Amino acid sequence: MKKLIIILTSSILITGCINTSKDENSKGISDKKEFISQRHLHENKMSDFKFKNEQEWDSLNNISLEQVLYKKGKVHPDIRTFGWHIYSNGSSWKNYNFPMLWGLSYFSYAIQPETGNYKSIHQWKTTALIDSAKVNGCKVFLSVSNFGSDNNSIFLKNSKAQKTLIDSLTNLLALRDANGINIDFEGVSKKNKKDFTKFILEVSKKLKQVNPKYMISLCLYAEDWNNIFDIKTIDSHVDFYTLMGYDYYGGFSKTTGPVSPLKKSMKFGNGIEESVNAYENKGVHLNKLIVGLPYYGAEWYTKNSEMGAIVTRFKSHPTYKSIREYYIDSLNIPLHFDSKSSSSYIVIKDSVKDYRQLFFEDVKSLSIKYDWIKKNKISGVGIWALGYDNGYPELWDLLTEKFSKKQNTTLYNNK
């Protein structure tokens, strides 16, 4: 029973976002008019828990604080390794290898759209995570989140609510001597594009008036079908972008496929490379772009074992930890690798006629994507989310191997 609890709780995840619409190059996307990200679903699921400290989250999610040993290293000065710490991951930060992080963002200031106040900022005011990060030279950001077209429309049309938010952010950043914000607005509709652009300009202007060193960063959807981001207008006001390079396949998909495919293919449609090219064409400079990659997978029920099988039912988004712990270590399920998408996957015989397919990232797949990021002189890599590998050292060790200051050759200069 203890093992079952771990599997269930560790599958309560938040993932990336696609600003949805039907597109022939996006094989995994359903016909739904509006995509609801797993970040949004996570917020809905977790909002009922009124926990006052990290230990309560640890208990809920079975977070282990057993010390893990990592390869020693410090992030190379020419690379930005960036991660998100989610409040529901509690004290998992005590196992973070901070010297290998350029920056992290605390997730999140959840906006009350009618007022601009926060629904919650969880443990932002008290967590020792921030102190530990700063001691190790890791920059600290506060994520600012708003989900759904209705919530975004309400907030983006309300200048008073925006002023309240900016005033609140000013106080919260000063309280923890933080370095800036990471804006994550998901589901912004076409009709609010100009309002969204105006808000980005205003929040950047106001915060930099308070402290010119504050950095403003913006989450980009894997695919911006609704053309929400006016890069040419906002670029001089944004210090860096974080691409949510995941959720190409997920709970919305009609067929199984990689959560984070690297290259475009006939079988799986667009991938990270296409997303990066699209944003570069919009005006995003690669030395300002961080490509976020997932430390979680997507699992579906199917009628056959072949990749790209028709989905009968979506199961869950298990963390890397639960995949390692249950499927690989306990059940010893054979690993497969799809070279076209640079993704790992496993197939489980679920019954006489049915199967389960699980796509995820591991050392092999991430290694290829890290090399691609370095080869293309992209600013850095993002981790969604820190702590999803809690108790296992190999993903941290890979980060050290690929992006450590101790490498013999210079990576490249982002300055």
C-alpha cells in the first residue's frame, strides 16, 4: 500500500502549455478549442490544501529528504541553467544541487484576476529555499501565474488590478531580495493580445524603476498558434524568455507520443527545434532563450504496443522519480528509445488485449537535447520541475557533465 500511495501522489504534476488550436503539424493535439495545461489542473487540484508549511506538502507527496550525493561542479558562466520550484514540492529543495543552477523561480504568485492580489504565494515569505539559493550564487525569481482565457481577460482589462499586482510584486521581491519575476499567463485569447503586450511593458517599466537590476522573464508556449506574443514590441523590456518545451503530447492527445520531441517528424509533428525556429523568426534572440525540458512523462492506455497508437484513455503524468522507482527499478520494464524524437519510452502489457505506453525524458534523451542546446548557442536549459527527480542523482550529474564550469572548453558567451 505504501508503494501505491507514492505512485498516486507523485503523479500530481504540473507541466507546460500550448496555446491551442488545431494544427496539422501537431499530431498530439485534440480538437478542443481551449487547451487547459497541467499547471492549471495542478492549481485546481491543490488549491483546496491550505497548508502553512513545507512539511505538510512533504507529507502529502511523500517527499524524501534522504541526502543524495552529486558530482561536484559549478554552472559555467556562459550558460543559464534554470529551474522552477513548485510549492507542492515542499522541502525537496534541500536536495537541490544549487551550484549547478544559474537561477530558479518559485512557483507561484497565483493572481486573483479581479483585484491583482494573490490567491496565495504559499511559502515565499518564509522558505529557506531562497536563502540557500542565494548563498550558492543562484538567482531567485518569483513566478506570476494566471490561467484561462476568462481570468486573463478580466485581469488584462483592469488597470487597477494590474497596479495592485505590481505594487505587491515590488514588496515581495524586496522582502526576499529577489532578482525578478517569471510571467506565466496561459490561455490568453487573441482579443487580449494588445492588453497582454501593454501589461508586459508596464510591469517591466515599473519594476525596473524600483530596481534597475530586476530581471523580467516571460514563459513562451511550445506553439503560439494564436500569435499572442508581440516579440518586436516587448523584446527590449524582457531580459530572457523561458520556452515551455513540453506538452507536445499529453492528456489531450488522441495518439501516444513524446512529451518533448526534439525534431519535427511525419509521425509526431512539430518538436522543440520547430518551436525555437518559430520564435527566432519572431525576433527572439537565442542568447535570451532558455529551453525548458520536462522531468516527467505521459502515460496512456492503448489497444496495441506500437508507438503512436490510438489512445483509449489517458492515465497520468508520472514524475521521473516515480518512473525510476516503480517501472524501471521495481518492475524492470525494458526501456525503448525513439531516435527521431530523441525520447525514451516503455510499453507495459496491461491485460490480455490492452497496453500502456509511457514517454519520458532520461539521461540518454536529455543528453542529446543538452548537446543540441549547446550546439545552437541557446542561452540555457530549464527544468520543469525541480524535485521531480528527488532521491536520484543522475539528472543533476548530467547537468554537471554538460554545463559545468570545469569543462575544458568554453561553451559560448551569452553576454
